[in-house]
Amino acid sequence: MSDKFIVAVDAQIAALVPRFLANRTADVDKIRAALAGADFEAVRAAAHAMKGAGGSYGFTEISRLGAAMEEGALRRDAAAITGLAASLEEYLGRIEIKFADER
């Protein structure tokens, strides 16, 4: 069993993917900093943006995690958000991208 998450991405957006993923890594730090200050609105806003953007780039797991973090922020559930941020960080570290026209 592979320890990588293989994600098929449209080759037309290949140049955009590295920055998109770098921004999600930055989001992990932003969410953790917001949690440290109990700024659940900042967590909600970052998570909401992830929820919307993930699927557009072919990363449905990012959208799923963003939606779950947004719900956690609305409930002010720091423990859930902490776990979800860790899951996002792990996911980002294990992504292997295959472009749609690759075989």
C-alpha cells in the first residue's frame, strides 16, 4: 500500500498547482495561529476558502477538510480544528500529482 495520495489534476492548471498547495500549507500555519488567539472567525474564513477552492483544483480532500474545519469554527471546537489541521498537513505532505494527460 502506498503512503502517497495520488491526485489527478487537469494539465491545463499544472502551473497553478504548486502555488495553490503552498498556500494551503500556509493556511495550516494561519489556522494554528488563529486558534492560539481563539480567533474562530479567522479559522472559519480560511477554512471556507479552502472548501471552495479545493475541488476547483481537483483536491476534494482539501475541500472536505475545509468544510469540516469551517463547521468546527462555527462550533468553536478548537480540538476538532487542531486535529483537522494536522490531517491537512499530513495530506499535503503525502500528495503525489498525476496530470490528467499523463499515463
